[in-house]
Amino acid sequence: MKYFKWIFPVITILIVCIGCRQKAEPLLDDKEILHQNQDQLTQVIIYDVFTPPVASRIYVYSSLASYEAIRFSKEGAVSIAEKLKGFGKMPQPEKGKEYNYTLAATKAFFTVVRNVRVFSVDSLKSYEESVFNNFKENLDDSIYQRSVALGDTIGKVILARAKSDGYLISRGKAKHLGSNEPGKWRPTPPDYMDGVEWCWNTMKPMALDSASQFMPPRPPLFSTDTNSVFFKQVKEVYSINKNLTEEQKLIARYWDDNPFVMEHSGHLMFANKKITPGGHWMGIAAIAAKQTNADPVKIAQTYALTAIALYDAFISCWDEKYRSNFIRPVTVINENIEQTWTPFLQTPPFPEYTSGHSTITRSAATVLTQLYGEHFAFQDTSDLRYIGLQRHFDSFVQAADEASISRVYGGIHYRISVDEGANAGRKVGELIIRKLGL
């Protein structure tokens, strides 16, 4: 009898404990899942040190896949991909069948991420498993399987376009080593790297009719005459950098977004990884969506449209960079003004005209303004975890303007290059708005 007196309470406790262990965790919030998916991707892009143009390609295909799956959760939400160049008809869910479209969007997103040349994809494995397991524990098996199948199918349709966009061909091109002709770009200190993504203009755009659709005016004629238009641009960069205020230094550092800066200390070299310029603006897109408590479809739309703006702007800008193949300030200043001068920021390894930051940030800002309004004030915390800085802006365009002028403060661009880059970026963004009927 003593045995029975204590065995039943023990069994009861064991049953309760087993029940507790088997109880599923609550289904994750749809909005938070979409934001986490993007954030996880950004972490991998930083770790793998993709060039800014390549990072924009990863963002655009994955974001489009996510949107094309989740849009079915909102009546009237139309396809974005079908209005872009090179995409066919998007897969549709079966009528009368139940789906979890956030799960479908997550599956579509990672189907693309795993197949667009992300190297450290295994680092996403534990995150993916936790998300999918959470869905599996909370959904009927038929709904789970059906949703995963839809997302996988959408992801593969998106990938079909990616396989023929020119990226794989571009990987086999010869290096761009610059030119010794007067006024032409050549590798810059401290590492004298060859030109990055010199044939990015051969990539298939999303909305642009061609890479050269918004070709900017020709850069000033190169001259070492101190009274020439060109040399006045050079002297302005030199003078600003010699007299930088603390605020200008802060702005330059804040918008640097150089994904792989080589730091030099004596004989030692070490890499300092940062968010890409595109990643910074995908972060701003997240802030806008969170601040307005956007629904899941609006969140996915925000990411997709921002990524399209970035991707096409990179194609447009890189088309001009390697057409004009223009010389960087550091080269001119070292040879004609001060041999030991170094810019405040490390000069990135590609030609000067036009400014990439100016082009892509204004394109993204134009699209985000269309989505959230002209006077959208926000605290930009996109870079907080990477460089410990944050800034307040009263509009997306104000942020883009600051990013643009930061390149002059950094000593890596002439004023005309940031102005013309911003002008081209605005045109790219406006084209996207028109083509997509926003």
C-alpha cells in the first residue's frame, strides 16, 4: 500500500511534465517573421562580404519571392514580378484550399537565398529549422505541406529568371585593371585592388529599359589647369577634407557602408566588415514598415520595392562608372597637390563617376517616399549594431541627400558626381513607380 501511495503522484507528475514538453510554442507573429527573415539575410551578406551590387541582387530576388507568396493573404494585392522584365506568370494557390501564406513566403524566401550564391547559407540553418518547426507544430499537416509546396514553387519560378540575368556570365569576365591615360581610373591606395563588378551593366534590369536609359551628362574634361572646371572640383574635395568639422566626419563615417575595409596598422592588415549601402536602406525600409505597423503584405511589398530600386540603380550607376572610367580624387591630389594626402574614408575599388551611394540611396528614397509619404520622420538605427551610431531624419530624401554629400566629406567623390548620381537615382525610382502603378 505504501508503494501505491507514492507511485500515483509520481505518474501524475510525469504525465504533466510530458504534456508540458509536448505542448507547441505559440505560432510566431507574421510580421516579425518577415522582418527576421530579412535581418538574417543581412547578417549573412555582411559575413560573406558581397560587393554592393551583388548584395542588391540577393535582396531583390529573395524579397520578390517573399512578396509573391504572401500577397495572396490580402485581397486585391497584385503581382509585382509579373510587371517586371523577364518574369513569367506567378504560381497561384489552389482555390478552396487553406494555406498559411507567411509560411509560403518564408519558404519562397529561403528557396531563393539558398540558390543565389550565398556562401554561408549553412549559418541560416538553425534559424530556418526553428521557424519551420514552429509552423509545423501549430498547423495541420496538410496546410503545412501545401504552404511549403506553394512557397517552393514560387521560389523556383523567381530563380528561373535569376539563372538567365547575366550574373553567371559576368563571373567569368577578365579583371578591370584601370588605365594610365590622363583622367582615367586606376587602382587606388592603400590596396590597389582591380575594379569591382566592371560589367554589372550587362545584368538584366528589373524595370529599366536598358542600363543606359538615364545616362548622366559627361563628367568635366580632365585637366590639371588649376582654373579648369575639373580641377576646381578636385580642390573643393581637398579643401573640405583638410577642414572637416566633427559633424562632417560623423556623417562620412555614418554613411560609409563599405562592406570590407582593409585596416592598416604598421605591417598588420585586418578587415572591418560592415553593412552594404543596400543593406542600410533595406534596414530603413524595415524601420518604415515597423513604425507604421504595416501589415505583412505591406511589409513584403516595402522590402521588394526597395530592393528593386537598389538593384536597378546599381545597374544604371555601374554602366556609367565603367563608361567614363573617371579618375578618383586621391589619385589626382597625390599627383598634383599633396603626395601623402589620404581621404577621410578609404576609396572603394571602382571608377569615380557617378557616385554609387548617391544613385542607389535616392532611388530607394524615391520609392519609399511614394509608399510612406514625403514627410516621414524616422530614427535610423540600421547601423547601430555595426558602428554604434544612429541618426534622425525628417524624410527619406533628407537621408539620401546626407548619404550623397557624405561621399564628398569622405574625400572619395567630386560634388558633380554626387549631384548627377542623385539625379539619375531619382529618375530610376520614378520609373519604378510608374511601371508598377504605385
